[in-house]
Amino acid sequence: MKNLITALFLLAPGLCFADDLNSANTAWILTSTALVLFMTLPGLALFYGGLVRSKNVLSVLMQCFAIACLMSLIWMIAGYGIAFGTSGSFNSFMGSGKLLLSGVGWESMSGDIPETVFIMFQMTFAIITPALIVGAFAERMKFSAVLLFSAGWLILVYAPVCHWVWGGGWLAERGILDFAGGTVVHVNAGVAALVTAMVLGNRRGFPQKAMPPHNMTLAITGAGMLWVGWFGFNAGSALAANSSAGMAMLVTHISASAGALTWIVIEWIKYGKPSALGIITGMVAGLGTITPASGFVGPSGALIIGISAGFVCYFATQFIKRKLEIDDSLDVFPVHGVGGILGTLLAGVFVASNLGGVGYAEGMSMASQLGVQALGVIATAVWSGLISWILLKILDATIGIRVTQEQETEGLDIAEHEERGYII
């Protein structure tokens, strides 16, 4: 047996991990990775699936599932290198190198955890971000266009913005505060969702015809999974099992609770009855808004952020849907986009130590930090909006991005997949 063990280590020296590996941190990020993937599959898929009409439920589940598969491979091939590569003359804008994860081996480290764990953790973010956009074009976009748009968007939008903020790029150099994805995930996806909804056009019958969720039980189940998975999203972004992760988890829960309750209180006052749809939408608003601030603010700041999220995102939803009559089917921009903007800006306020936060970096004040936060929001919104529009126009001119009127009436489950979500 001793000889067998010796032979194994001679054949695979990479099995001997580096001395500086922290087992506790590694275990936590492995757990967080599973939690974030759980947010997309099955969390987001069930959440979105329950909110669409029954004739389109399977198409939404299929889109989320296929995006998870495709983004994983693109992240391996090029996405990780663009986001976290360090070589190249344009490093402040985008990374390069690590094509097909070249140079990543058994002993590769990222801080005190294996680089493979860091790659996988970041991959789950690269999966859920384009999957969020599905909610804007649900019930009317071709499946082929969904895949091609998501692939192009990951490479040209998500990965560069990720590099700007988390990969040592130009926004990181300026000291932007984005703990877990206010700009990288929520503003990025939210703006792309708004552009997609506008380029595609409204669903047939919108806004005159009511299009209520077909299965709120499914949606609430998915929402619960999102809430649990979000602990990996935010607390995992500490990249360690430490006090920062603990505070991130605490403030995430507080903000989600406050956002949910704020939303239904508004409904109660306006309509006399709170809705299940309202409480889960408010919860997601609270989660998305606290995300950029989660590692920087304290419980009191999280409470205010959550209440603000419920209030602002509620009225943003009403404005987009009722005033502008833009058919962002599942309210991706008013919840994630507006929430991401709000949370990114409020992170610059409640990070102040006298407000319970960790305090400003040396040389930073509230005014200067807010300036950097606003710069990050504007840059992300402009880049995401412009590149998303270009991608959609190219796809529309080549393969077409929207299903026919007949297919939309029939439902995408049959039209795109020749299957039904329900056979009764």
C-alpha cells in the first residue's frame, strides 16, 4: 500500500496542494459555488417558469438550462481569460491569456484557494447573469437567437465589465465598491434586458391584454431557492470563511426581508390586498440591491437599502410597464437594473464607518466614492446597452430574433421544442 501511494504521488505531483491552501476557505467557496448554481438551476428557471403563461413554461426552463450549459463552455474557452487574465497591452479594459484555461493545473492557486475553485465560482456568475435577461424576452424570442445572443453577450459585455471591476481593470483602479455584482451582474443584465425588450417589441396584446403568471406556486418555489442561493452569491464573494462573509450573509437576509415587506405594504395601501407576486418580487429587489453593498455595509444600512429597494423598484416597475408601455416581460430592468443602480450608489453612502460600514479607503470621502460609483453605473449601462443593441441588430438581420405571430400565439413550448410543459 505504501508503494502504491508513493507511485500515485510520483505520477500526479499536482495532487500535493500548495502549502498556503486554506481548507476552510476552500470548503466555503465550494459550497457557495453550488449555491449560486442552485440559483439558476433550478431557482431562476422555476421562478421565471411560473411567471409566464402555461404555453411558454417549458421554453423558459429550456432557455435557462441551455444557457447554463453554453456559458460554462464559453467561460472555459475564453470568458475567464477576458475577465481575469492579466497579460496584454489593454489590461485595464480586458484581460487576455488562459485560453481553454491553459496554465491552470492541480497546484494553481487564487489567493489561498485552488484556482479551479475560483474559476468555477466565477463561472456560476457568468451563468446566472445572461440567464437573468431571459425574463425580458420571455415568450417571443427564437431559441437560436437566445443562444447566439447570450454567447456574444458573455464575451463582449459580461467578461469585459467583470474585468473592469473584479479583474483589476480601470474601475477597480479607481476604487469602485461592488462586492458581489451590482454593476457586473445587475446593472449589466438589467440594461441589456431593457434594450432587448425594446428591440424585440411587445408581446401580442400587451398592454391591453392581461398576461398573469400561470403558476404562482412554481414561482414562489423558485423564489425561495433564489433567496437561499443568494447567500452563496453574496457571502461567497468574500472568497473566505470570515467575518466579511458573515456580515454579507446577514445584511443580504435583512435587505431581502425589508424589500419584500415594503413591496406588499405599498400594494396593501394601494389595492387593499397584498399579493404573493408582490412579496417575491420585492424580495428579489431587496436581494439585487444589497448585492454590491453586501460586504461593505452593516445591518442598519442593509435595512434602509432593503426598504429603498422595495419602494423604488415597485414604482420603477409601474413606470416601465404602465407609463412607457415597454414589455420587459418579467420586470428585469426595474428590479435588477434599477436595484443594481440604487445599490451601487448606496454602497458609496453606507460604507461610511459612522453609518455602520467598513469605512472608506484612504483618500476617499463620501463625495469621491459616490463619483466612482456613478461612473461605474454609467460606464456599465452605456457599454451593455450599446453592445447588446448591436448584437441584436446583427442577429435580427441574419437569423431573425423573434418568432412569428402564429408561433407566439401557439406558444414557444410547441413552436420551438415540440413539447408541452403540461400534459393533462
